[in-house]
Amino acid sequence: MLLDGLDAQPPAVRGAFVLVHRLVLGGVADVVLAPGSRSAPLAYALAAASDHRLLTLHVRVDERSAGFLAVGLSRGAGPLDHAGVALPRPVAVVTTSGTAVANLHPAVLEAHHTGVPLVLLTADRPHELRGTGANQTTHQAGIFGPAVRFAADVPAPDGRPGEVRDLLALAGRALGEALGARSGHPGPVHLDLAYREPLVPLGSVGGAAPAAAPAPAPGAARATAADAPSTTVVPARAVLAADQPAPGARTVVVAGDGAGPVARELAEARGWPLLAEPSSGALGGAHLVVAHPLVLGVDELVDAVEHVVVLGRPTLSRPVQRLLGRAGVDVRVVADGAGPWPDAARNAASVLPAVPTAWLDPDGVAPGPGGADPAWLARWRAASAAAARVVAAATDGARTDGPSVARAVVSACGGDDLLVVGSSNPVRDLGLVLGIDAAAPRVLANRGLAGIDGTVSTALGAAVATGRAHRRTRALLGDLTFLHDVGGLLRGPSEPHADLQLVVVNDDGGSIFAGLEPGALGETSEASGRTFERVFATPHGANLAQLCAGYGVDHQLVPDVPSLRHALGAPSHGVQVLEVRVGRTERRRDALSLAEDVRAAVRAAL
């Protein structure tokens, strides 16, 4: 029943359903799920198993809480021994990749020392993406060290012969180790499960509603093994002599997280368009392309790109990653030799430890690689202006949605202010509106692993530090990000003072998934919609005002964007939460509509 229609499924989905089926057969009756994107195959398998009443599914948005919930389920519901004491039973915990996994560690340690058989199923990127700077990717295999009885780094399913048999055997072994079947020493076990896209069902499986196969994105052609570039690592001593893109080459600069001002300097020195993420430190100037993730939806622009220079670590935009992975595009990555290797697309022609000085001097090399084609920059600037007009009209305050809130927050910040932004939708909304109005504030985001955990505490720490320099600090974050770290509001009366405005965009759940594949699948049928709500959108109904009152923090429920602008402009002292409630169900529709409007405007401008 759970495995019906499995043969037609993508390898990731097939593997997840087989694994869940084996856990059920092995006596796992409860599974705790924390939502995520990379773990989508497991989420769909668990939702189907729950629909068939094969197990009880528990959904929690905080992985730390999810882990301890599993500890309680295991210890409180097992069979009784001869002394009437409840024996632990196996309970599985499922997370996505990145910091989500690390948040399980306290519960894992507790389970280790008390002999609780937790089965930790952590989704991971496939092996080819590890160590490349891919978003939410870190070294997860072995992360719990000696605190687990057994650990396995499971390769991404690819449909090879014997794959299902091997997965069943591995799951059986993990269950046996968790229960202490051979050792008499039960405890947690860890399966780090790599999954390769597609991550959602492509047809009916286990009761899941069918979904259409995703169409390849425009310009998403990948290099084959035969024509993939061989990356050249330029040593530090040779960086001054590093070859530049050829004179007249159609080049763009991509500034990811932490790129720094040098990215903007390079773009302006060479006459190249600048595609900068909010936390790049390179925002501003006449070369900045406003709302570049939407502008990159215009094939007429993207197909003409010949060279890309990458600084920092780009993680926000799929269109950017598609550009960096395109066959025929020469990609030069600038990365400090001691830092991570930022080439998630595995398409870099060369990696330099620094920007060569000659690249920053418009007169240093003749002819300049950008100067020979002034029409190139002019086209991108026209596209940027067209995109800015569309986004400005859509975020003028007439509607109360995520991008409009982000624009109001940016407009309230001075150039010397600090804006801490949460992951998921807030940082993406910010990326759409930066560059429309006044100079952008300094933006800080935890993009190392792009997790939602710890953002309130990060913002408080930043507020204490910037307050010493008499600069103002604000934070823009979603409701789940706020709830994930609401404990960060707890401070003793002797702690250093902090002035901080936290703007919480509350859509009662995780609307980030609406713009990903699960969101599209959720629209295909009523059953798929229910699954999406349960294991991805995760509505919570929490009362933020009462939470803030409990922590002694000022809270204001702001009804609309004009009221938000007024509240942001009013004097504030201490920590203040400004809650703005926005709709979630229309998030996907509005995003698609805005993207189409931008594409149409850019094409008209070109």
C-alpha cells in the first residue's frame, strides 16, 4: 500500500518511501519531522504513512524541540518490563540539512547517556555538492561523534541495481543497533541521507497525489562530462598576472554573502553589471541590478552572458546558480585560500585568491574588458530600471505582503544603520527591494548555513555592539524564525542594554516552501494541499503578543504598511517587536505574478 506506484518515482522519492516502510516494519510507530526542502522525499513518505495509519507523525518547527519530543515519546510509550518500568522504543527524527542537524545534538547526548533508541534521519546534499559552498551544506556525516551507536553516510539514490536491497539492509542494521539487539546497549543511531533532485513525487505513490514533472528552467542546460571545465587554481603569487576576461567580453559580477566592497569596485572599474545579494557588502551604485533574481528570468539577457566573476558565497537565488552552471559560460571565482570553495555549480574555470590589482584599474590594461562594449552595461541598466519600476509599484504600501514590509524597513534605515535579516523569505524579499529607494543600510545575515535558528540572539548581540557606536539596529525576520529563537528575548536585568526593533512578518507558517517544488505539488489536489500544509507550511497559531508579554518585551501589532512606516519612524527604547500579519496562501501566486510582470517590463525596455 505505502509502496504502490514506487517504480515510476525519482530515485530520491523511491528511496525515502522504502526507508520509511522498513522503519514501520521494524516497530517505529512515531516519527518527529522538522520541515525542510532537502528532506522533502522523507516528508512525503511520512505523510503517506501517516495517512495510512502506519505511524503517528509529529511536526515541529524547532529541531531542538523535535529531538527532545522524540526522547519523551520513546521513554514514555514503550512496553513495561518486569518491574513495571517503561522500556524505550525506537522513535525516528527527520530534519533537513545544515544547522537543523546540529540542533539535534543536545537530545542526542541525552539519548546517548540514557539509552534511548532514537533513529536520526538527516537529509543532506549529494556528495558532488559537498565542499562546494552549496547552500545549507556542511560536514554532517559523523557530526554526533561517539554519542551514537551507529552512523552511516548514505549516498544519494540513483536507481542502480541492488539499491533498494542495500537500503533495506542498512535500515535494519540501524534499528538493531538503536535497540541494542546485539550489544544490549540501546541508544541513538544516525543515517545521513543524501538526496538528489527531483525531491517530490512525479506520480501517485503511497496515496500521494500526482504531480507534473518539472520543466527545465530556461537556460538551465548543464555541461556534460565531456565539456565540463577543468578548474584552474591560481596560486597567490600568480594572482597579479591572472588573465582577465577578454576585451569586450560580456561579463557580470556576482557578489554573494561576504563579497565585500571590492565586488562593487570591480564592477564599476570595468563597466560590468553587478548582481549583489543583500549581505554581500557590495550593494549600491549605478551598476547594481535591482531585483536581479527576477531579471535573470529574461533569456535575452542571460543567454548573452559570456563571463561571470564571482565574489563571496552566492546562496540565495536559483537563477544565479543556473547562470553559474551554464555550459559555455566562463566562471572566475575569487576566494581567499583559507576560506571555503564557493563553486556549487562545479563550473569554475579558475579560482583566484584575490582580485588582481590590474582588474580594478580602468587604465591598467588596455583595452578594458568592459569598456569595449558600453552597450552591454546599458542593456543591464535598462533592465534594472524596468525591474525597479515594477517592484516599486508592487511594494508602494497599498498591499501588506513580505516584499512591501521589507521595503518599508529598508526605507526607515539610514546608511549607517544595521539591518539583521532572517533566512527564508525575508532575505529574499529584501533582495528584491534593495536599490529602489535610498542608500541601503549595512545588512547582516547568518548565511553560513542559512539556518533560521539563533536569529533573535544574533540581532540582540549586534544591537549591543552597534549601540556602542550610536548606530541603530533593526531586524527583519519571519514568524518561524522568531519562534525558533524566542528564548533569545530572555535577558536578566543586569545585562547590557540593547535598542532593537524586531519586525516579524507573520504568515502563520513557512511560506518559503510555497515557492519551491512542494508548493507547486500542493496545488495539484486537495490531498496534496493538506500534505503541504502539514509537513511544509506548518501553521502554528502562536500568539506573539502574549509571548512578548511573558518576556517583558514591548509588542505592537501593525495592521498595514503605512502603519509600519509610522511605527518604524517613532522613537523606541529597548527591545521592541513589530508584528505584521500577511497572507500565506497567496504567496506563490503573487511571486509568480511579480516575476512575470518584471520579465515583461524588462523585455519591453530592451
